[in-house]
Amino acid sequence: MEFSIFGILAVVLELFRPILLPLGLLIAADLILLAMVFGRHRRLNLAGGIRTAAGIGVVLGVAAAVYFPIWTGASLTQLQSLVDYLAIIAAGVGIGFASACVVYPPVQLFMRKAP
């Protein structure tokens, strides 16, 4: 396979193919919950829900950034260049943001305004 954008996309597709259906179901359920949040936004504590989801995202992002080198069989001491560190940090930020987006609707539905 040649090194091109289509080659990279083909490899990424093969990596994600086994989880596409569960991922699609998770996204559909999350969109339904987000629609419920929009419908009930006046009765919800929006600031508290956003802070909680952001906190969960930060924790999961840091955990992912620490775990990614171990997952590949390396250790944190084997990261040698700035590119290695930037890739790990970018992956952690991406996982943290994605997880915060996924957990926001269910967390928000549990956060009601105080009477």
C-alpha cells in the first residue's frame, strides 16, 4: 500500500471497522439524550453539568495520555522527541474532549436546579 491519504484512511477504517456499529448506537443514544437536555434546559443546572462533564473529560484524557505509550508496549521513558510528546498530548486531549461530549447529556440530565 502506498503512503497516501487514501492508504492512511484505509488503515484507519480497518482499525475502526469492528466498533462502528456500537459507536453508531452510542452516538444515536447520546443525540437522543442531548435532545432531552435541550427540551429541559430551563429546569437544569447547566453550569454544574458542564463542569462535571469537563472534569470527567480531563480525568479520562490524562489517563489516556498516560496509558497510550504502555498500550503500544513502550514506557513513558521511551518518549524521545517533541513529536512523541505532542502526539501523546494530542491523543489525550482528543480522548478527553470526546469523552466529555459523550458523558455531558446523561450527566446534565441528573443536574437539576435547586428549588
